Amino acid sequence: ALSTEATTAIRELIEKEYGKDMLELPKLVNEEYKGKSFYIVDDIYYNKISETEVEVCGCYSGKTNITIPATISTYDGSIYNVTSIAAKAFRFNTNIESIAIGENVTTIGKEAFWECGNLKKMVMGKNVTAIGEWAFYYCKNISEVYISDLGAWCIIDFQSHPFDYAENNKELYLNGEKITHLVIPNDITEIKAKAFSRCSGIESVTIPGNVTAIGSAAFNICKNIKNLTLGEGVTSIEKYAFQGCSSITSITIPSSVTTIEDYAFYVCYRLKVIYNNSSLNITAGADDNGCIAKYAGVVITEDNEDVEIEDNYVFYTSENEHILVAYIGDAVSLILPETQKYVKDSFGPGAFPMMAVGEASGVMDFRNLCSVLKISFTGKA
């Protein structure tokens, strides 16, 4: 028999979602009315949506750790596949701390976990294909998401992402191992929007040539990505794809890339060196092509290959001159190397991203500038 508290909770849920007339059922559970059947298994509430399927529509409010099974068995011996989490199913439930989603669940409804403020850990079912809008609104404490199929994760339709509002470290785990060096599987042709958004544990990303499109905000605000490799075959990089990836210092754009949408690399302020093998007209300092070269000291093409990187200093050789155009390391104090010339404006905003640098213009007095930057100067101006 159900406890009084559990019965009350179910009555409140049904009244909220289906109206007071639903409460006139002779029996609260396992009775059909207006095409609805409700079941309770292990304090999780289910709604029958077909002859073989149910959706999760809530739980007893006191549960902290929830496991959604692949199937449930009812009082009469019927077995149903659990295929979805209904819209608003756990809305405002601040008791939930962890949830494991069964392998038959394919969709998570709109606002399903809205303001589940204490939810910290999620185990995602490998067959989830769509997550509705605002599903994780203000779930600020989610810090761990566990997956078992990286390829399946790449193609989820993310209208909402578990890390959208998370405030702490946001780690993605594959088969129990934290993902730090992400390699996209060879059978994936598209990385969907938001797939790895805000994953703070990722340090390097390799995207093979079989991937043709990188979706909007796919790696948005992955602040710790330092190395990004794009395979020959990638054609489009959608808006905000790498926005806020502020640790990337250099990138090679394959010849296959034809489109870089607005703000794809916005606020990648350490991105100082661009190797452009594509036909796109990428210019250092420009805002077009997704701001990819907005902070760049140099863009290297087939016609301009005289660039060297030595100890994180970027040099351009021209007419027997060794010109320093940027620094891409992490040091907060520097001794500039011996060189013949320092290029005008190369020490403007962003050239030394770890330091506060004022606007540089005109003929520069490098010793005065270095004094402001706390840089020891030994080179020739």
C-alpha cells in the first residue's frame, strides 16, 4: 500500500498536469480514464503512452537518487518500455541529487529538470536523441555527466544542455573515465549544437575529416581546450562553435572549410596564430569569419609561410629581418628574445593575453611599453 504522503504527492501531480477531474478515479493507480493510465514503481510515477511504452512523469518528492529503468513491470504482469521523461516531470524538485537514465529513454521533455538546484550527477542513457528546451534550467550544481557512447552523444538534439547553468567544474565522463583528450569517432559526420558546451575538463579536441559540420555552440566556453585539430573534410563551423575557448593559441583551417559563421571563435583571445589552408580571406585583426583572427598576430597561408614559433614567441621573417609578432604562452613576466625588429602594433590588446595592455599606436617605444607590461627587454627596437 502507498503511504499517505506518497498518495498526496501523486494526487497533487495529477491535479497539476491533468486537472481535478482526474482525481475522481475509483483507484488512483492502474485505472484508465480519458485514455490515461498511471503506474507507480519504486516511488517513480509513470504514464502509459502506448500499449508497450510509458513515460516518467514524476517521483515521490523525498527521493534523492533516482534510477530510471529500461522497463517496468506492473501489478498485472505487464511489461512496458520506459521511453521518455515527460515535460516538467521533476520541475522544482530540489531533493534530487543524482539521476541515472535507462537505455530505452529517447527523449527528455521540456523543463523536465527545471530548477532541480541540488542535482549534481547525471548518467545519460545511450539512446537519448533529444533534450527539450529549458530541461536543465538553473540546475547550477550539475558537475558530472556520465555517458557510455560518445558517438551517440555527438548527435543528440540539444535544445538544452546539462551544463547550461552549471556554476562549478563541469566534467564529462566516458565509460567512467573523465574526458580530457577528446577524439570524435570516425563514423560521426556532424557534431550537433551544444554537444560539448561548457565542458571544462576537455583539454584537447581532434575532429576527423569525416565530420563535415560543427554545430552551433558545440564547444562553447570550453575554457581549457588548448589544442584543436580539424581534419581535412570539415566544411562548416557554425556560430558560437568555439566561442570562449580562451586557451587555444593556434589553429589550422583545412582547405575543405568553406564557412565560418558569426562569433564562432569570439573571445578566443589567446588565438594568435592562424594557419589558413582554406580559400577564405582571413585577415589578422578582422571580425569576419567568426572572429577567428580577431586577436591574431599573424595569418599564415601558402603565400606566407615564413613564420617560426620559438619558445611560444611567434616570428615572421621578411627581407632578412626577424620580426616578433606575438607571444602565445602563459607566462606573466617575460624576457623578450634577441631579434632584429619588433613589428609595430604587435603588442596591442591581446598580444600578451595574460597581461593588461593598453592601446598601442604609432611608433612604439618598446622599452616604455615593456615597463608597463613588466617585461625585461633585451632585444633590439
